Amino acid sequence: MTELRSLRRRVELGLILLGTIITASAYALAGLGTTASLPADVVPFLGVVLALMIVAHLAVRRFAPNADGLMLPLAALLNGIGYVFVARLDTELAAPQATWTALGIAAFVATLIVVRRPRDLQRYRYTFLLVGILLLLLPFTPLGFENLGAQIWARIGPIAFQPGELAKLALLLFFAGYLVENRELLSVSTFKIGPLMLPDPKRLGPLLLALGAALVIFVYQSDLGPSLLLLMLFLVMVWVATERLSYLVLGSSLFALGAYVAYTQFSHVAPRFEAWLDPWNPDLVRGEAYQIVQATYALAQGGLTGTGLGLGNPERVPVVTTDFVFAAIGEELGLLGGTAVLICFLLLVGSALRLSIVADHAFDKLLAVGIATLIATQAFIIVGGITRLLPLTGIALPFVSYGGSSLVVNYVLLALLLRLSDDVTTRQLRRVEREAVPA
């Protein structure tokens, strides 16, 4: 056990050092490309990045020593590349993003310390549901305020944040806890409506009420990206818990119906859909489709290898530091750079899914699947929107986009994954040691 623990931590430390070198090199190249000189703060920048990642590594070494050695370096690299682009595109956002990164690392360490065994969170499932709903309602209180047409922000003192990001984490924990308790009853159909056989409404009702309330609030906030993300999370977790494909089919049908209703009833949905279908329409190209058209130009300008860090013009894309940061990466690092970022996400999500396969407790499995779904769906929705695979919805690219709420929550999700990994690996190793003892 000691050898495996030591090997994983050495690999993690080596990859963190490599990622720090890549991040610092990218920061220096972005400065050279923008001002033809090395940034004056490149050495302090390297020191701060390295110090934050070493703190996270030491926390894993102390509180989750048997955890996977790949997840933290991948997240650190994504975070580092994202910071380089945020600082290169808007220097005024560099300091806030660095502060939020530090807070994210603090939340990461705190989660590792507080959550000693993830399955214990199952006991607080209804508390998480209540917290999630209250967080979603927070923007409608005097603490909330509107920004860019979406009522999704709240301010407490000097800190402005998106409560919806925290609500996703709370609802994820509720779904996992509730499904573990009721998955067998949800797997059998005992209630008939016409030709349809459904599970007991008493078991299915709380889930649908929680999901429906969250979706209604998100839609009312004009925040469609999180609505789609939450629906995907719900469908995947129910499917994994019950192993019934009918839930996916029924959920997809309801989603198609809901999308049609939103298209016909909400004034801000139809223009986005039309801009997705025909962005070059003269009536849309300088209006609703302007953002996606500029992103398309940026990706085309980048080509295979990109224009070079600091040598492109991604600032022409509106809100490029948040929703469209992948367009900036595609322009200045090209198809190869964009693919490298996507491979980092694939490796991170793959590690989480592999963890769900080897976990021997239902809550652990569902939690790992849920976290993998959250990260993968967010990346898929926003990259798909920028490349016109999907209609555009505003959502952050995990660890990369500018945004404190998203960054902190993603570091908490990462800490839960590492805690799960440590728990599962420790029990597996102890089982192997017991079986190896001669009778």
C-alpha cells in the first residue's frame, strides 16, 4: 500500500511541476506576443502558481494519500491555461481570477478536511435539496441583481457570485442520496397511466418536483445552459441508478417538448435557435448571431496550429473571457491546442467514470458519475455551442473560463472525486492484503 501511495503522489507532483512550467511558459509567450517583452511579473507569477498547486498537492498527500494521481494535475493545467487567456484578454480580470483560484484551492483543501467519507453525505440529502432550492431563489431576493439580461447573481458584501453554481452541487448530492435509497423501487413499474407503466408516484414525485422547480427557476432567470445541464445530470443519474433505458427515452422526449415550448413561448430562446440554424442571415449576422459569427472567424483564423499566444484578435468575440474562452484558445493555439484542452477534459472525466466502476458502494458510484456528468456536460454544451454543434447557451468551461463561483465549485467537485478515489483504493488495498495473508 505504501509503495502505491508513494508512486501516485510522486507522479502527481511531477505532473504538477510540468503543468506549472507549461502555464508559466504560456504566460511569458502571451506577454511576448502582446507587448514584445516578457511580463515583468513572470517570476512572481510562476511562484504563486507553484505555491498554490503545492498546497493542493500537500493536502492530497495528507488527507487523501491513496487518491488518483492524475486528476489534480489535469485540473491545475486547465486552470493555468484559462488564467493565461483571461489575463491576456483583459488585464483587469487577472487579479480577481487569481483571487478566485486561491479561494478555489482553499475550498479544495477544506473539502478534503471536512468530508472524511463521501457516503456520509447521503444522510443530509434533504438538507442539500432545501439548500439547493434556496440558493436558486437567492437572485430574486434583495441580494440578487441582473447582469447581461440574466437574473442569476447575488451579492453579499463585496462578493458577487452565482448561487446557481452552488445549487448544482447541492442538487447533485440530493439526487445521489435519494436514488440510492429508492433505486430498487424506481426500477419496477407498479403504477399504470393508460398504456404507460410507471414507478410508484410516491417515489418518483420528489425527484420530479425537485427537478421541475429547479428547471422553472433557471428558465425564469433566462439561464438556459444550467437548465440543460441539470436535466442531463438528472437523466444520467436516474439511468445509472435504475438501469432502465426507458427513463432516458422518456426524459429526452420531455426535453424535446420543453425545448419546443421554450422556443414558442420565450422571446429570448427563438432568436438564439434561429442564429444557430442560419448565423449568416443578413438580419442576424450583426445582431443575435454576431457572437457566434465572430467565434467562427476566430476558429478559422487559428487553423491547425493557431496564430500564436498574444498574436490573435479574440477580443473581437463578445464575452470572450467567460462563455467564449474556447474560441480564443482555438484562434491562438489552433486545432491542436483546442484538442489538447479537450483531451484534458476527456482524461479527467474518464478518471471519474473509472472510479465509478470500481466503487463498491452505490452512493460513491452515483456521486462519481454525477460529477463526471457535470464536468463533461458543461464542456460539451459550451464547446458544442461555439462550434455550432448545438444552439448556444451561456455556461462556463470548467476550470478555464473567468468566473469565481464556477471555479470554486469545480475545485470542490475535484476534492470530492479525490476523496472518493482515496476511499475506494484504500479499501481495495486492504482487501488484497487480507486475502494475501496465509491461513
